[in-house]
Amino acid sequence: MGQLSLAMSGFFFILLIFNNLFFLSQFPHNEVIAPWNFPMLSLLSFALMGFFLFIFLIEDSENFWRNFLLIAIFSSGIFALRFPILDEWLTSIALLAAIALVALKRLKPKENLKFSAWQIIFLVWLGHLLIASIVGAISYGNLKALRFTLLFAEVLALVFIFFTFKVKVPGANQFIKNIIWCANIYFLLVLAHWAVAKSLGMQPHILEGLGFAGTSYLAIASIVVIPAALFALFLKRDFDLKIGSLVSLILAFTIALLSDSRGAMLPLLISVGVLILLRPMNFLKFCAWGVVASIFISLIFYGHPHWLIDMMESFYAGLALKSGSMTFEYYGRTVTTAQGDAGRILYFWAGLTALFNEPLLLLQGAGNYGFFPIAGKYYASLADSLGVSSSIVNPGLSVAGVSEPPRPPALGAYIIETGLLGVLLLGACALATTANMLFYKKPAGTWGFRSSNLIFLSTLIALPLWTYFGEIQDIVFLYFLLCPGGILYILTRNEEAKSENLAH
């Protein structure tokens, strides 16, 4: 019954994605359509996908946590009904399944329950984010902030159940295998979606994600997949896993190249940089094959061999703050915006400037959707003083009674919306995750160092850099990366040593 339910959920997921693709092919690319305006087949597929997933999670209750984490990793980069809501929908399904398992007494409460310092900090962080979302909805009359309220509430509730009930945590080796093979399916679906879209005359320039997810969403899973694949390729002996890992790396690189996305290349570059510390000779071989693959693939799709050089130049140019504006064609529209990455840089500085110029907001922040009401004037002032265009390519939508530009890249928004407290709590969770990843307590009472886990540092390094390119506050699996017992905790477990872990 469980496998049948999973197959049915997968069937309705595929039906949802490709039916939406055919529906959207009737409209200009990048046109925003409200979810309720999609065909009934899409809406039914969306609902039935969740229904059958609920049944699967109930039936396979022993592997509930593993199944949910895999869903969180790969659904976070997919748009459903034209918006990034799939991971939130499936997280709500997982929460309902967890509540049902508790009610059916298939999850037993832990005896002598004690929360670790890491668990307490994590719960406080989620509580702070939840309050910030409510403040945003009330303070600015922006009901879009209630989406974050629902997101943080369901994550908080699900994590609390995990902390207080006996939930099986998968082993690292099996979890890595699951991630690698799921990644291969995910990347192949992205390529199939792209091929069908091109056959319909859509997205003529670059590859986008499933459901036409933006490139920053498209490859967010890569910040976990690439380190896991490199770890398996160079440090594991399982031949089938090595082959699967190599396929994942090739597909991830192909996706980055076809999407022409720095965000998609970022996890690969950081992971390879960390790999230098672990296996210098393997690094040289890996780079040589990477250069060959880059030349070969870019010749096929772009007609020239130097795409990788262009990408490196783009990374370097992104550090420069250029004045003035540029005009270009954007899906049939002539648009004017800031030169290069000047807008992204100013969003960060505007958020930081606003935080320290609004003393009443310094500690707790302005709440979700507080960036433009609070930091907007600082952004405009900085742009004017530096001669940077403040024009925005995609105009804002009037939703829930508020018209404003789209949310800016996450770093500036997170700073002003959650305040110093939000920054410190996020930093504390990242620090606890790092300590748990690299250090363990031996039976003799001394501490050991897991040098092989250094490769997973690339995930934590990539996270703050990722905020430069796009929004991450609405990406569910971010929270389960830093969760005690979450994704990085499992990937870096020392199963052979059976060591005492800092999360306990």
C-alpha cells in the first residue's frame, strides 16, 4: 500500500508539472498567473499529490523522517501553480501525517525528555521568525506575511514532534544513497521539462526549474547534493554509489551551464575549493575533467568553448558596484535596471543601514515584508548617491491589498526583518551544526575530529553566499539543514564509531 501511494503521489506530481507547462505555454513567458486561475486538472493534481503522500508517510512510518527530509530537499526548488509553494504544501502534509502517527500511537513519546542547548536555540529561532511574520502582517497590513506565519508554524510544530517523540533517524550511508539517486531523478526531470518547454517555443534563452522556478531556486538542492556526491565519490567504496555520484555531478554541472546561473555554479565551486584541503591530487583530476566537460557541453549548447571563463568573469564582476543603468530585452520587453549586480549590493547595504538607523528595530527587526516600508528609503538614497538605477525588472503585484516590488535577495531582507536577534540565532544554529559536524566525543571522554566531514562545510559556506542571489526564507529545507537531527546532522554522523553526538 505504501509503495502504491508513493507511485500515485509521483504520478500526480508529474501530471501537475507538465499540465502546468502546457497551460503556461499559452501565455507570454514570465507572466504571473494566480494559482486559482489554473485548470481544474492542475488543482486536483496538486491536492491528490498531497493526499497520496499523506497515506505513504503513514504507511511507511518507520522511515517518516528520512522520507520527509528527502521531500524537503527536492521540493524546495520546484514551483507549483506558478509560485514556490510546493515545499510548504508538502510540509503541511508531513505535519498532518506526524500528528496522525502520534494519534495512532505509532510514534511514542520519549522518556526522561531533555532538550539540548542546540535544540533550545533552534526552537527559539523558529519562534522568533514566527513572531516576525505576525508582526509583518499586522504592522504593514500585508497579508502576504501570513504565508510565512503558516510556514514557520508548521516547521516549528513538525520539529517539536521530532524532538519529543521517538522518530527513527536514518544512517548516513543510506541517506547519502537516497539523496544521490533522488538527485539524478530530479535533474533528469528538469532537463525533460526544459526540452518540452523548448519544443513549445517557451524560455528560448536559459534553462529554468520545474514549474519555471527561477535559477536561484532551481539549484538550491545542489548545496547538499554536490558535497554528498563528492563525499561518496572520493571517500566511499560502494561502486554503484560512485557511479550514481558521478552522474549527479555531471547533471548538476550541465544544469548550471544550461541555466547560465552563478547560483547554480556556486555549490560546485565551493565544494571543489574545500576538496583541495582533503584530496589535492583528486582535485586536480576532477578539475581537469570539469574543464573538458565545460568545453564539450558549451560547444554543443552555446557554440563556443569558453563558457566557464565567462562565468568566472561574471562572479568577479558581481563584486563591483557600477553606477548608471543598462537596457536589454527581457522576454519580449525592453527593460532598464541597475548595471551588473549593483542592485543586489545595495539591497544588502540598505537592510544593514536601516537596521542601525532604526534603534527601535535593532534587536527584534521590522517583521516580514518590512524591507520596503523601512529600508526602502535607504535603498533609494544609496542608489541616488551612487548614481545607481533603482528600476526593477519585474514590477510588483497588488496582492492582499499591498502593491510592492518582489522580495529582494534574502540577505538584506533577513537583516532588517529579523533584526540582530535573528542574525545571532541563525549564526548560533550554524555554529552548532558545524561543531556537531566536525567534533565528536569518544567513549574515553576525549574529543575527536572528523576531517572527512570537511566537505560538508561547503554547504554552510554556500548558504550566506546564496542569499546574495535570491530568497531563502521561504525555502523549507534551509531550516532542516540546521536542525538538530536534520540533514547535515545525518550526513555527517560517525556510524562506525557510534560516537556521542552533540545533538543529544
